[in-house]
Amino acid sequence: MNDVGAGSLANRDAAAFFAAEWPLIKLFHYGADWLVYDAKPHFAFIVSTDEMNLLMDFLGGKLETDIFNTCSSQSDTCSSQSDAKVIKNLLAKFSELVNNGVFIKGPVVEISPVDRTAIKEQLAYYDANILLRKFCLEVTEDCNYRCTYCKRTIANGYRPHSKNKLSRQNAYKGIDYYFKKYTAFFQRLSREKQELLLQIVPPGISWYGGEPFLNFELIQQTADYFKQLPWEQYSIKTSDLRFASNTNLSIMNGEILTFLVDNRVSLFASLDGPAAEHDKCRVFENGAGTFHTAYRNLMKIKQFDETYFRQNVSIFGVYTDQHDYDQCLNFTRNIGALLCQHFPAEYTGAFVSRVAETNASFSDSLEQRLLNFNDKLSADSQNSEIQIEDYSNLFPFAKLNYDQPAGKNSLQIQLTCPMGFDNLMVAANGDFLICHKVDASMPIGHCDSGLDFEKLTDLNQRYNSLINNHRCKNCWNVNFCSVCAASRMTGETFVNPTPQECDYFQLRTSYDFLCFIPLALDYPELLQKIFDYRNDRKSFVGVIDINDF
């Protein structure tokens, strides 16, 4: 299995043919077949090598008679009436694809709208139809760790650690805003869909920091306030409400343990791995490792209520190029928590650490990665129970079009969530921010006055203008790009990945395609199982639009 461009002369000729005038088309070679992906209609189809040659002749402007004559001269079996009929049918299909917006030449004209009127119309739609799915209170900016990969520790173009705390009054105002938004959405649903929403996205608040438990009193107060709101007027029970919190596990006592269990708080605990791995980056202010404190407090939770631990506690680790990823993952997976995930460290203004080395390493290991993936496919196809999350890199393919394409030169897509409408954080100073991943440089409102639509318009216009650059408009990977607005935000501006970083993202997506092809062709039942999970509202929850719910 070879990506196009690394195989035979025919492969290179095909790549060069499409690269010349169709920059948003990407080819993948699999055995004797080709997968053609066109980003404009976000559409993919498979052709044989003979069909690929026919397609290039068609797109190159050859007449039908010339195409048939060329085919006849190259093959002894391409001269019968049946062969002519096959060619005619293929040419008709290619023509139909062209009429439906496949094979549009050149870059896209626009990825996301930059016109203020269009943006305001879009924001008005979001305001009326998008569920405020994630609501977070930054109860404090204070933290007793100084993790060496933390944006606030590094504090270069990012807000540093401080002692600022969210006031109770501002927290309550933020909660009131969330209550009005959630219930307004909820009461527009049928009873059946209300029940579904309460299963997948019940009303809830998350506590974030800093280290949230450094302001535990406010956590208690806001939980009590949230529960006493008139939810029952909307047929929402107190038992439907949900709470969540992040913690670095530096603080854990009997009062906190009782609160966590009594309120069924979904706890996202930070642990990077065993002591030697965890302490590489997660340290106290004096530079001492934090593992023994964190692990001891994690075990306190498990010993206090093992059922709660197994059902409500997730372990989130962060890794850098200093860490042994497999060792970290194996350690945390064996602790017995609900979920265990490890994420790469995020640095302000940087999207891929040591990008040249990372690109080279991934390229060098690509063949072995694919062999390992094929072995996994073979094994999992025989098992009734599989770890679906192991295939999370293929979840985006559930939205890939395989028929009825509709391509256009203006994509009108958002390379981010609906900022301020799907996700919202009340910062320690009372400002509204687009999510917990950003600092306070670009507020979009305040708990006193709600969302500021002028600021939101400015924010979206600046962001959309940034991604409507020459490189992005010529990128076949645009629909798979996961570099959202929050990760691009640096101080009071947005930044794009460097060309080398984009090379890495394209390489990762190429790998995903080369995993997807054998899955689709050889293991369709397994693929369907993965897509069923991805498309199941109860398993995988994304942005919720009332008109698509």
C-alpha cells in the first residue's frame, strides 16, 4: 500500500496531472486501485488503474472517439461493443460528477465568510438554533503546580498564573445566562427529543482553573445555586443535572470526596504516567515532582468509593517528546478509572513540537504503522467486542460523501466550533470566553451583559480572514483540519500553522486515508460498526443544531 507520489511512474504522472490544476484533489493508491478524494464536495470514490487513465483523458479534454481509439490501441480487449459501452458509461459518470461540482479546477474562492453581514446572519442563526452544550466556570486562575508544558507557566504571549478568583455574584450571573439558553432550546423540542437531550447533554456546569479545588467554597456554592434553579418548570429533574471538574489531584480531603460522590461529579484527573514519567513535567513551584501527591489523592478517591471511581473518574495525561507514551498509557489504563486518554502538549503559537523531527519520524514509521493497523483490522474483525476509540482517527470519515456530491468554490465551512454558542466559559474576571483553552485576551461578552455580538462579529471576521489565505485555499486537507480557533489564538491575534506543521497534518490525514481504504473495501462490517458509534447521539456528541437533532 503506497501513497501516491512514492510509487511507480504511473503514480507520479497521475499525481502531477491533478496537482497542476486541481490542488484540492488528493490521490491514494491501493493495490491496483485508486481512491480519488476531492475536498470541494468532500467526496471520495475508487477507480481502477484503467479507469484512472480514462479519467485523466476525460479531464484533459480528449474527445470520446480519441479516448476509445487510445484504449483500443493499448488493449486487445478494449475493442468490442461491450467495451465501448463500458467506456461510454464511465464517461457519462465522469460528466455527471463534473455537473455536480466534482473536479472544479483551482483553489477555493472562500473557505469561511468574511463579509460582516454574512457573519452576523450566521451568528443570529447560531444564537437561535445551537445548544450551549458546554458551560464552564473558571473558579480561580491560581494553581499550585508549575507544569513545564503549561501555557501559563511558560507565559509567553499567554496569561500567567495569578491569584484571581471568580466572585460568587459573577458566577451566579453566568449560571443564569446558561439556564436561560439551555431551557429556551429545551422547550422547543418534542418530548421524545427532550428525553434524548437529557440523556446525552443534560444541563450541567464544569469547574476549571488553575486548580479548581483551591476555590472549593465557590464550587459548593455554585452547585447549590445551580440545583435550586426552577428546572422543574421545564420537566427537568434535579437528578438530571450534571457536574464536572478538572483537577491536578493536589488537593483531596473528606469534604471534597463527599461532595464529588454525592453530586456524581465527572472528575477529569491529571496524571501523566508512572512517577518517572509524570514528574518530567508536572512539578510544584519549587521544581519537586508531584506524582506521589497526585497518585495518593487519586487512590483516596478509589478507596472512598470504588464504584464512583470506576464510573465517574477519568484520567487525562499530557505527553511531550520527552515521555514514553506507551509506558504512560499502560500505567494509567491499569488504574481502573472510567476512561484514560493522553493528549500531546499544546504550546501557544506552535501546533507540532519539533516539527522537522516529527515529520521525519512519522514518514519513516508510516509503512510499519500501516502493517500494524492491518493486523489490528484482521484481529478486530474476528471479535464481537472492540475498542471503538482505537479508531477515533477515522471518525471524521463518517461525514465523507460517497454519492450525490455537491461541490462548489465557496466552501462556507467553519474550521472551528460556533464560538460562544456551543461552548462558553465564564473567566475569573466575569468575562465570557469561547472556551477553557484560551486566555482572557479576546473576551466575547460579560456575565453582566451577555454575549457582545459586535465583538463576536469582529472575532469571526478576524479568524475567517486568517484561514482564507492562499495556502489554506489550496489545501486538500481543509475539511479534515482540526486546528480550531482556540488553538490558533495567541494573545490578541490568531496565527496559522507553519507550512511544515501543515505538512504534518496532511501526512496524518494521508495515513488515515490509507487506513480507511482497506477498512472500507475489506472490512465493511467493521467500518459500519465504527460509523454507527460515531453517528450515535448517545455515544458521540458534537455540536447540536435544533434543525438537525
